[in-house]
Amino acid sequence: MIGALNNGKIGLLSFENAISVESNNVSNATTIGHKEDNVTFEDMMYKNGYGKGVNIQNVEKSFSQGNVQLTNVNLDVAIEGKGMFVINDRSTGLTYYTRAGNFQQGEDGFLETQELFKVQGLSPQEKNITATDINDTLFTDEFSNFIASIDISHDETVYNHNVKTTDYNSAAVDDTISGQNYKTASSKINDVELLKNDFLNKIKLLQSNFDVVSTPSQKQISEVDFSSQLPNLKNQNDFIRVQIDGVEYKEYFDSDIQTTLNNLSDKLSNTEGFNANVSTNGVLTIESLVPGKEFKILEANLNSEYVPISKIQESIQGTGLAMLDSSRQALKEAVENAGGKYLEITNVLTYKDKTVIGNEDINLRLNALGLVEDIKGEVSISDDGLVYVTNDNNSFLVSKISTAHFRNMQGLNPEGSNIFKETLYSGEALNADDLSTLVSKSIETSNASYSNSLSKLLFYQKAFEANSKSITVSDEFLNTAIQMKK
């Protein structure tokens, strides 16, 4: 009788704890990233063939996938797969792990959890600057003209290009020396726009074929030699003429030979995408400003006489990063010729090494990162976990959110607040980039199910009642035995 009473008592305690566990699952059925607890039971050690009751063998977390719910909140991120976010406790410096991706920006500018733990990530390994003035290292208010903000992604490496200039539209002025690459202010501005488009197109071309061998581009330079015919250029009916790509450039005699030559040179130089200069002996040099762009001089005349045409330098399109460098340099020179200053900041982030888990705080303040003088910026996170901060059309890559997994997930120690701690049983954290996918503007809901938990609660309730009944029956038997003895 005493054994039966003890078995019933142990059963009551076991199922009371099981009900407590399942009640916790029910209460956290709407908690972001919550992982339900599962109870397993074991029978107690037998003695003389008689069981000694039941005990809770283990309470372990189920790390099955929860539903991914779209929130359209920029800082929300969900995980599909085995990974966990890596977070750091501000107060202790200890590292923890969580599936709850409803992040926020802290008062100090860092990406953090709702419990104020700093989210960990991988920062760009390189920051390359191309500038007119070496003292310009971040975008200040002076750089008011947006040129480009674009990524090149290849082999798990992201090249994040951001380009701005000062106001060359207001700074551009007419040149003063005729015949020597003379340009008006408007033609200088047109050249910048042309080379800006070329730069953007070269970035797209590089994106589509990054693995090609890198070779620099080359500008075409051609010459038209009027020298032998110059004595025939002497009155208002005489002219010099060049036909390029089907367009005729013609200049009648004006004052003297050199003035006439200069006028033709200036007309060509003020054509979008060209430079032109002429020597005192009558050799006209024409250069394409766009690296790799070919032009054809179909014909050149002094009056009705043909004059010699020669190509000093062939145009070469170029390939790879060297091609992009050539285009960048041409754009920079055009901006500077228009009186502006050029500044490009390129952040390079690679995450090819799968032995590495990023353990750096993610700072979202662009001024603190030395990118922009302004503190303001809108944060977004891509499906690759890449963190961008956008300011005035420029989107700066500042980090990649890290994820980790463990060989024995059940070995993690739950600390509450949806965070877990590494233990000897879980093993060390491993990179989870290939085992999980991040979903932006979404959260992972709890994997606890109301229907499943309520079913278990009913089962545990009945088990509790049954054990209670066994105590009652055993007590009645014991009372009966005592009465018989009396």
C-alpha cells in the first residue's frame, strides 16, 4: 500500500511539472522565435518486479522551423534553416544565441535585440577611397551631387560603390585658350553625364562577367594632317572639313589659318565625348573621352583635296576591374575639368571563409563609420543578411549578420528571453551560412502549437487525475487493512 501511495505521489509531481512545461508552451505560442519544450517520461527503477512510478526523463527544446511571417519592418529578419543569430551581452561581454530577429537600433547606434543585446556580424574588410583631394575621406555637405550607389557581387564578395561629386554644374566655366581642348561650361557638364553613364554601364558589364582576365581600357586617338594643304586655306570660300561617324564638322576660313584651325578644333572638342587640339603646323588630334569607344573618321578635306588620316592609338574596351578603373578615371577627370571634386568610397565585404563567424558589433551610424558627415540614415537588411544604411540616395554596406549552429542543438542552455548559451554538450558554434537562409522584413513565429499543446494538457490532466485516484484507492485499502487489524 505504501508503495502504491508513493507511486501516485511521484506521478502527481511528474505530471504537475509536465503541465507546467506545456503551459509555458501555450503562453509562448505567440512569442517571436520561441522554441517549444518537449517532455519525455521514464519509469522508475523496479524492485522485486514492481515498478516504482514515473519520472520526467528530460525536457528538451524542439528546434523545428517556426512559420515565417511578413512584417514589412526593415529591421525584422527571420531564419529559415538551422542557424541562430549571434548576440552579445553589453554588460558582461558574453556571447549568446537566439532565433528572435525583431531587431532595433539602439540609442548608441548599434543593431540590437529587444533585450538590448548587440547583434553580431562581419564588417567590410576593405574601404577604398578615390578622391580628387586626398583629404576628402567621407561625404560632407559639399558633395551634393549623387552619381552612383551600386553593388558588384561575386563569389561571396560584395563591392559596394558609392560616388558623389561637388556641384560641377555651378562650378563649370568656359575655357579661355582656343584650339587646345577648348570646352564651354555646358559641354563639360555634358561630358560628365556621358562618362557617368559609361561608368554605370561598365559596372553592369563587370557584374555579368567578373571572372574575365582584367585588362585596362584605352581611348582612341586619331590625327588629321592638314599641314601640306595649309597654303590653300586663304580666303572666305576656303574650308577645312572632317566627317566623324557620319557627322560633318566644317569650318570656313576666318581671319587667318591658325584661327580657322582653332575654330574646327573647338567645334570638335565641344562635341559630347571628344577632346580636340591642333598644332601650329596644322595637325589636328582628336581623342575619345570614353575609354574603349571607337569612332571613325570617314573623310577629311581642305577644300576638295583629301588630307591624310591616321590612328595613333586604337580603342580597347578592356575587361574586368581594370576596365572599371579606366572608366572611373575618365569620369573623375571630366568632373575635375568641370571644376568639381570627385569622391568614391567602396566597401568590400567577403564571407567566403566558412570557418569564421562574425563577432563584431553592427554600427548603424554612418558618421561613426567615417562614411557620411550626417548622422541620419535608413537601415535595411537584405535576404543575404547584408546590412545597408541609406543616406541621400547612397546605400552603404556596413555589415553582414552572422548565424551559427551547433552539432547538438539540444545541448544549448536556455537562458530565458529567447536566448541560449553554448555549453560543453552543445559543442562550439559553427558558421551557418550554408545551412540557413535569412528572410528580410519578416519574423519567425513560435513553433509551439495551440492544438498540440492543448491536447497534451488534456492528456497530462487525465494522467494527474489518474495518479490522484491511485492515491485515493491506496489510501482506502490502507484504511481497510488498519481496520481489519483492529
